[in-house]
Amino acid sequence: MTPRQRYIATLLFEKPDRIPLHPGAGRKSTRARWHQEGLPAEISHPEAINEYAYRQAGGTLPWPKEGEGFPLVHQMIPMFEEKVIEKKGDTQIVQDWKGNVCEISAEFGVEYLRSAIDFVTRRWIKCPVENWKDWEEMKRRYDPDDPSRLPPDAAERGKRLKGRDWPIGINIHGPFWQLREWMGFEQLCTALYDEPELVADMLQFWQDYVARLLENALRHVDYDWVHFSEDMAYKQFSMISPKMVRERLLPSYLRWGEILRKHKVPIYDIDSDGFIGELIPIWIEAGVNVCDPVEVAALNDINAFRRRFGRKMGYRGGVDKRAMAKGGDVIVEEIARIRPVIRDGGFIPGCDHGVPSDISWPDYVRYVGLLAKETGWL
């Protein structure tokens, strides 16, 4: 099977020749540790690291190579200026590209807030949307028909990607994620009660905007997956009630799902950290068929989810990063814990978040080897 066929077949509960080996990705601090513990300095890309770990574990099968994709820019255009507003010794006040003002450690540059370079703690001070005036100004940054949102060679690239061997897709912010980025978490939660008309306008705008983006892209390309980032749960509960999720967010999920089905996109994936047991039934209702990263520390039990939801939901992730850090018999037991779901299908196992720096290189190699054996790569 090609990597593309294997990815789709696994998540759709079909019969792949083996399960994709996606163990995870280390952040900058993790890679720095690994380079001190045996990972060659010239190997730094996540896929190259995972291939090297696989070889170190005894793997000999050809490693799947990534080809070109079909990117879709859903973020604001233009972005805000990234700048340092004030230095305060060990910390600094900065403005990120989204217009947020926050305090971060002085060891990090503003670019660390642009992408997941490393794990960065921040104190939020001000978000860009605080009232209707701010919102009307923010809307101007989201023109779905801006030609720069698609590749300049969109039509020809789409034709080139027909019959490809590798899976491609896109990541887009879900409604809760996006409104939180505009307003901030606390402000969004209070606005749901205190300013329902403003929230409703923002939700409808984002629903329409994403729908238009999807239609514009899918006119040219056949994506294998579309992934929505939500991050809307604590350790034990959803950040807003399931009732409110149904009332406020489900309409967007449903509409986007209809578009994906119309264009025969096989994988509709939603991501949320925290406990997702309350959210999975709503996502299933919306047509979502895969979710991730299934954080074990947030009391997500993938075996219980499989018993409860059956084959209505596939998963990615689900391996406890704390067990990876402990290594030895602990990681052996962790792989044994998830084995029933691996064998039942609809599951690509991997780290349940970014791989943190408390995981040593030898333990990571051991973990990759164990995962490779379970997924048919060894």
C-alpha cells in the first residue's frame, strides 16, 4: 500500500498492510537533549528524527517520504506586528502576530508565539477583540477570496497531486479556538453570557469564512484530511457545557462536515487537549470521524472510548507521554494497554501531545521500537 492508502485505510477501519508509524515530534528543548544523548546533530526535522529512531530500533522497511502539499492560509491577513513592548528582567511584554499582548520569559523570542517551537508559558494581558468596534476592524483581516490564501499555482498543483502516494490535508482553527484567540479565554466565556449577540456574530462569520475557504480549496484539490484545532477541555470536563457546544458550535461543525462529504474528503478530524468524553458524541453527530490527541493525563481512556463509541470514531495519539519519560517496563505496559484498540483498527498511536524534554533519547528509541512492532514495522 502507499502511505496515502495506508493512512486512510487505518483511520476508516479498513485493513491496511501496516499502521502508519507516527510516534510524535520533539520540540526544540527536546531535540537539544536528544542531540546530547546520541541523536546526530545534523538530524533535526521531526520525520528525519523518527526515521533515525526507527533505524536505531532495528527497522529496515522503506520510510515514507512526504511530498508537496496544498496549503490553505486561514489566518488573518495582514498579521499584527510582532514586537517587544517592554523588557522586565527575566520576562518581557510582547505583542504577537495575532495582536495579543502577553508576558513571556526573556529567553524566548516573539517568534516562539508564532509556531510550536517549544513549550512557552505566557501571561495574557490583552487580546485584540474587546468590543464591537474591535470586531468590525478584525473582520477586515479575513477575506476568504484573497488569492494569497491559496497556492499561486492552485489549479496546476491540484492536477499534479492527483494520484499521489502520500496523504495531504490542512489544519484550520475551530470556532471555539478562533474566538478564544480573538477575545481570550476568560473574556470569551463571560461574553457567551454577557454579549451573546457579539459572540453569535463572530461564530457566524467564522462559519461562513471557513466554509468559503474550504470550497475555494476543494475546487482544486482532493484533500485526504481536514483537521480542526479546538482545545476546549480541562482535565475532567469541557470548558463550556455540552449543551452550549451543541447550541453554539455544532452548526459550524455540521456545515463544514457537509462540505467535506460533498467533496469526498475521507477524514474529518478534530483536536482538543483535555478530557473529550463529553465532546465525542457531539463530534460524531457532526460527522467527525477522527479525533486527537487523546491525552491520558486528562483521564481519556481510549479502551473505554472504543467500548462506548465503537467504530464511530477513530483516534490519533493516545500514548501517555509520562510513561514514555519513565521508560523501561512502564512504556512496555503502556503499549500493552492500548494494544486492543490498535488491533481493532481506527487508531494511529503516537505521543498524546508534543514530545517533552523529560523523555531521553534512549527511551524514545525504545518507545519507537515498541510502537513499530505493534504497528507492523518490525
